[in-house]
Amino acid sequence: MISNTGTLDASGKTGGSIVLTGRNIAQQGTLRADGMAGAGGSVTIAASAAYIDSSQALASVHGTGDTGGSIAVTGGTADGMAEEGSTGS
């Protein structure tokens, strides 16, 4: 299980790349790959089983002008993920 509750920042002159790959991913923090003087970067989240996020989750790939980046999120099914407030098996 990958659980992000903090900040991952790959920003720079041009945006960098952030990749989260795992069976179950919970995104509650900030993923930032902004381009400060060029194109935005990329954020990729690939969960083979389940992906969940919270209202506090943020993914940002801003760039200058019309050069924003890309965000891709893929996931499988929710089988095996715990409901909020419960424990998984």
C-alpha cells in the first residue's frame, strides 16, 4: 500500500515527473510537477488493485503559457481495500 499524506514536488524550470505505482494507492497529499519557466511535467498514478483519494488530494502540472503537463490515474477494482474506519485483510 502506498499512502501519500505529504508533498512530492518535482517542479523546476520545466516540470519533472512523479510516478506512483503499486497494488493499492491512497492519495491524500500534494503531487506537484510544475514548470516555472516552461512546460508542466507529468503525474502518473497506477494502482493494479485500488486507488482512493481524499478531498485534500492535489495533483498539479502547471506550466507557463499554454504548456500544461499531464495527469494519468489508472486503477483496478476496490477488492481488498479497507473502507474508511475499518481494517483490511
